[in-house]
Amino acid sequence: MSTIERSVRPVQPESTMLTQRQRHIVSSLLVHAALLSGVFLMFIPLAWTLSTSLKTPGEVYIFPPTWIPTQIMWSNYAKAVTAIPFWDYLWNTSLITFLSIVGKVISITLVAFSFSRLRWWGRDFVFLIMLSTMMLPPHITLIPQFILFKWLGWIDTFLPLIVPTFFGGPWLTFLVRQYLMTLPRELDDAARIDGCSSFGVYWRIIMPLAKPAILIVVIFVFNGTWNEFLLPLIFLQSADNFTLALGLRMFQGEASTSWNLLMAASLLTMLPVIILFFVSQRYFMQGIVFTGVKA
């Protein structure tokens, strides 16, 4: 090809297509923008709760509403814990939550150990029956439970909220069972050769190795029990036995509601759950992973 022919060849335009690295950066930015938007929307109620808890009663009803109070009232938190028996309700909630955690950990780990490590006739069939109970809405059993607990004389006591936790639960049992299925069975065989009974294998071998699963049970039970409203509303009648979830209703009157004090008390009630979540966030996310491991 001559020099003249090369000079008259049309110049090819540069490609406007994005490279693979640029497409990856753009897609990553879009995903992060969507996630940050979701986080922002989720934090709006919490931010509004914090803002309202620091306002004066008159500023709560100002329209259009203001996000930053003109006068920050830190005293609302002191008033909130004295307007109701807050510390008594905190003790009731802590006691019920602690005993519920103990009951769930004991019962769930024992049942999950039986389903995952022991061989007995009908084990898989019974396991399927237990899983099928997850399809039954819990609200359907409230009336039979209330009749039973009334016959036992447990109404207006903590027993209806604590005793059932010592009989396990299908969802958390399934979760722990899935985790125990991943542990090598050679550990059980070695322990039995050394003379361990089934309970010895459970207590000396499985329980120390199941600490991540046990922490998940603790997190889920704490979060569920601490925030439980319906069951205490049904089984507790006297104000002395109220939990924090029921105590917050005392800020709501027939004529008006002390929204600033209610929000302050609500933030104090949420504080232990928020701290627990951020401290144990890694184990909380593993709870989703456990459900998809070896069956």
C-alpha cells in the first residue's frame, strides 16, 4: 500500500464503549447509591424519634414540623423515667428476657442435638412435623393458650411468658440443627470410644463447638422477647407486672399524648437492642447463612 493510500484512509473513531473496569465501577456506584438511599429512608423514623424526644410539648405540634428543636430539652429523658415506673418495667422485661433466653438455649440445643447427632426411628418424620408447625400462625393458638393458663392460674404472672420457652421453637431449632449437621461425626465416635454417653457428647463436645449457633439463639430471643407486646398484653393485667412495651402505652391518654416523653422512653427502650445488634452484628448475619448449609 502506497503512502498516498494510507494517508487518505478514513480515521476510525475511538470506541465509546465502557471498559469492563468502568462498567464494574458504575454498577458498584449504582448499587451503593441504592443501598445508601435505603439506609437513609430507614433512619428517618429513628431521626424523627430523636428529634421529637428533645422538643417541648408545644413544638411537637408545630406545622410544618422542624427537625432540629429550637430548644433542646434533655430533661425529657429524666421526666420519661419518672412519669411511669420505668425501672420496675425494666426489671420485669429483663427478668422475662433472661429466663426466656435460658429456656430457649437449653431446649433448642437439646432438640437440635437429637435431630442432628442421634439416630432413632422416625427422626426425619418427626422433624418434618416440627417444621410444619411453622406454617401455623401463632395468633391462632392464643385462645387455647389463654384458656390453659387461666385453668392453671398463671394469668397475671410471668409464667405464661417464660415456661413455654423451655419447650423450644421450630425456627431456631431448625437453625441450630443445620449448624450441628456441619460438625464432623468423627468427634461423636471418638467421644463414645472414650466412654462418653449421649449427654456427655452433647455437653462436652457439641456445646463448646456450637457457640456461634448459641449466640444466634441469644440474639433472636433477646430481640423478640424484649420487644414483645402482644403476649404481655394478653397475659399481664396488673400494672406492677407490665413490661416496657406495655409501659409505653401509659404516655397515651384519652385526651392527649405526651409525644416528647413517649419518644424519649421509646429510645431508652430501644437502646439495649441497638447496642446488642451492633456488638453482635457479625453473628446476626450468620443466622441467615446457617439456614442454607448441609441438611
